[in-house]
Amino acid sequence: MELLKSLGIDVVGPGVDVIKFANDWTGGEGVDVAFEVTGNAAAVRLMTDAVRVWGTISVVAIHAEPMAVNLYPMFARELTMHGSRLYARADWEEAIRLAASGAVPVGPLVSHKIPLEGLQEGMEQALRGGPVMKVLVELRHEPERFTGPRAHGDPVVEPRGRLE
């Protein structure tokens, strides 16, 4: 939670009545959008009660097992629920621009670094839950150094993959 606070995000932690907090914050209307990012069964049960009429629930978390969802508010409040796993190219370009400019400090979001060979284990760890925020997969391909003749301005690939 300290990481989120350091990024300027208001955090509602354990021991806080999330529905009361949402209603107090919105004057009793409920939030426009609820993002389920925890994968926690208790949060999943609460998400439909926190959203206003015609509100949206965005499921971002990876759920390793089925979760109970209160569907009555989906009907009564005409809610929309969608998953958020894939994005459009423009979304990725904007995210890369924000990260590259430093506008969004992404370093603290990386909780684990794994080699490509450990991808399966990394995915299993993420599915188990726990203190996993983002996993960085490190690609370490070291191409052969080009040793033939070189024209002026042609790039030379160094053993560590840098270009001159």
C-alpha cells in the first residue's frame, strides 16, 4: 500500500468498510468505475456494491480459480463488467511514452525479475497471488559479433547487444 500512496493514489486498506467509503466519497451514488486488481475473493464480492447505477467494473486481476460475484446489482443497476487484459496499439504507445518520459515511475512497480527461461515459473507465481505486482522478463540474447568488412555507418552488434 505504501507504493500506491507514494504514487499519489488514495488507498483503502484492510479494516475499512469499502462500500461506506465509496458512498461517503461519492455522496451515496457509488463510484463510476471499480477496478478489481487484487484477485481477492472478498474484493470480488464487494465490487458490484461499490459501483453507481450504469457504472462499470473492470476486472484486471488474474484469478486462478472461480470467484463468487453478486449478480443482482449487475441487473438492478445496469452495470457493465469487462476484462482488461489486452490493449490497443495506441494504449501501449501511450504507456511507453509515459514511462520513458518519467511521468509514470514504473521502476517501483516491478516486484520480480526473471530470465526468459523462468517464464513458466513466473506465471505460476503470479497466479498463486501474494506479493507480486509486475514481473519483468529479462531477455538476454547475445548475438555473434560481426567480424566481416564494414562500410562506414553500418551498425556493429556488440556481444552485449548494443549498437554503435
